[in-house]
Amino acid sequence: MTRFNLDPTNLPMLDSSQAARLDAMTDAELTAQAADDPDNPPLTDDELARIASARRVQAVRAQTGLSQQRFAETYRINLARLRDLEQGRSRADSALLAYLTVIEGEPEAVLRALG
């Protein structure tokens, strides 16, 4: 396996024959080839759930405009746990998802309740 750092200012490009080959493939053929690629296995249900959870946590925090540290302090969420959630290393449980829903809908009420 070869590792390299991708330079965002100099992205790799498809040559015309590669682009033509991809353009000629149907969605079903592209999906089948992607599924057969050993270097790019499909995401598991757990991985998809962790991604969805991460996006939810990030979206609620972004709505508040707070940094991770300030959000964690303000809403009394462990900072390491928040980072794990936002980076998809773990999933939010139903209680945390409910708490995020309340933060999203009634942030002032949460702040009053937390005193």
C-alpha cells in the first residue's frame, strides 16, 4: 500500500480515456464496481449510523455558533465525548439526541434550567 498526501491545490485529474470509460458506465455498473473494490468496502450500518449521529451533533452545535469547548461547557457535555461524537468515533444515544433536540429548539430554556 502506498500512502500519499493529497495537495488540494493540485488535485489529480482523469485523462480523457478514463473520463470516457466512466461516462459510458451505467449507475448499476458503477455501483457494482465500487462494491467489488477491496480498497473501498461499503460502509456498515453502524458506520452509517455514526456518520448520521456526527452530522446531527455538528449541526446542532453549528446552530449555536459555539466552539466545541464552549458548547461542551455551556451544555455540560463531556468535551472528549463531544469530540468523539462529532468525529464519528461513537454514536449519540437516544437521551443525548433528545437533549440536542431541546437545545436546538429551546436553547434559552436549557440555559435557564442549567442555571
